[in-house]
Amino acid sequence: MQHVHTQISHRAPLQPLTDDQARDAAHFWRQRLRIPQRIILERISRFQVTGEDGRPGWSLVGVVYDTHIATIYHTRILTLEDIVHELLHVQNPSWTESRVVYQTQEIVDSLRSRELSD
Ligand SMILES: [Zn+2]
């Protein structure tokens, strides 16, 4: 089975991660969510992405996975939200987009409130 999920938008990223931070976050959340697949982060060009208006140059974050490997493709710098969101898709193939969005927000909010209380 191969799954493709994409978020395409012109929105600017919040809290962008460096490549090292993104790799660390993917490693951490892979373990936390008990995801068996190997995770690869793959930067691609905006010119490879055609948006809803039929024109290339759109921003994209998406994941393609099978039982062994999950590859997160991204045209822009990743955020923690992106990584949690895409890994939740891998962990829960049957979840709807809105459930993934909701659960991602729950996780990110709980991290923020923990940071504030420390
Ligand atoms: Zn999604």
C-alpha cells in the first residue's frame, strides 16, 4: 500500500526548523508515535509542484509511505506542526484530514502549555 497526502498552500510557515532540528523532531515523534517505518525528509523544488490553479510554484508538504519507508516531501522549511501532522497520517491511515488536523493541534497545544509552565 502506498499513501499520498499533501498540504498545498501559500501560507508562510510558523516556527521554521533547521534541517537538523527537523531530523531530530522526526526521529523523536517517530519513536513517540511508535511508527515502524524509516522516515526520510526530502526537500523538493516549488517548480515541481502544480497548485489548484494549474500553475507550478506552489508550496507543498506531503508524505508518501509504504510499510517500510515514509518520505516527507517539502518545498519549504518544515515546522513541528508539519512533522507531527504527516507522521499522524502514517500512524493512522484511516483517519480523516480533519481528525489529523485536530490531533496535531492537540499535541502542539500540549507542548506549548508545557513550555509555558516550565
Ligand atoms: Zn493532512
